[in-house]
Amino acid sequence: MATITKLEELEIWQLARVYSKNIASLLKSDSFDTEYGLKQQMRNASGSVMDNIAEGFGRGSKNEFINHLTIAKGSLEESRSQLYRCVDCGFIADRTFSALLNDSEILVKRITGLINYLNQSTTKGSKFKNRQ
């Protein structure tokens, strides 16, 4: 596996960014004009996914990366729950819900896969590279 040196090279971060942008676009809908609290929760949860992936990657430690990926996964599950609230309350159409839910399912599988890979890796992380 190639060594990734930049955040932007991480496929899961790219997917999380697209997911966050799609949620942000959804929240521009008139359906959310009076739903400030839910709107803010959704923006925060979807943004937290990409932000925690970034923070964990930037720490340069396998264990810290795994920890932040776990937090990102939790934020993604929170975001998925909020999508259910939106469709149940009629704020979004079933088609939009299904598309976003599918995107989140792909992302959660990728995050889980990376966590599993890192758990089996013997590499400690870049911050330990030059230590004896």
C-alpha cells in the first residue's frame, strides 16, 4: 500500500467531504427554514466526520488515527439518525433520503475497513518514524 502523506489523498476524507457538502446543500432547502436546531445538528455531525478523519490523520499516530476514525464513525451514525428524523417529519423526499443513506453506508464501510486495516498494521505512525 502506498504511503499517504497528504490529507487530500485519503479517499475516506474525500468521501466524507462530499457527504458533508451534500448535507449542506440539502439544508439550504426551504424545508429547514424553521428547523434551526436540527439544521445545526446536521451540519455539525456531517462536518465532524471529515474533521475527525483529518485530525486523526494529522496526529501521525496509528492509535490516535484509529481513535479519531471511531469518533468520525460515531458522528456519521448520528448524521444517519438525523436523516431518518428528516424523512419521518417530511423535510426530505424518500429519494433524497435513500441517496444520502446509501452514501453514508458506503462511508461507514470504508471507515470500518480502514480501522480494521490499521488495527492489524505494525506501523506506529509518522510521528514515531525517526525515534529509536
